[in-house]
Amino acid sequence: MKKTTTLYRIPTLLLAVGITLFSACKKEYETALTPYTEITSFKIPYNAGKDTIVAAVDGENIYVSWPGSTEWPIPETVAPIINISKMQA
């Protein structure tokens, strides 16, 4: 009986060690420099470009306030015009 339990202990121990090693691996990523520094304006053209909805840019957040849905129905897709500041050295 002792031989049977000993035979199962070694593979079980190796499996536990292997799982621990692989789950403890830490992935590191390098972030490339971006060619811009910040968004300066965010506009959504509407009504074939005759009207424009201007969003408020606050750091990392962009706030869009859409006018009343009866006079300006919300389209399925939008194509915003985004301006960004120039790259700083």
C-alpha cells in the first residue's frame, strides 16, 4: 500500500509545482510613445455637415450632450472629427 501512495504523490507534487510556476508568471508590456499629447476638440458633424455637435473634453473624458431626440434623432453611427495637439519633444 505504501508504494501506491508514494507513486501518486510525486506526479501530484510536480503538477502542483508546475501550475504554481505557470500561474505566477508576470507578463510585461512596453508602451510605445504616442505621437500626440491630448485631444483638443471633439466634434460630430450632423445633417450632412450643416450642423455640428461639439463635445466637452476634460482630460481623459469626452462629454457629448445630444440635443432633443425629436429635432435631432440619434443616428446609428457617427463619424467624429477629433483634433489633437502636436507631439511634444
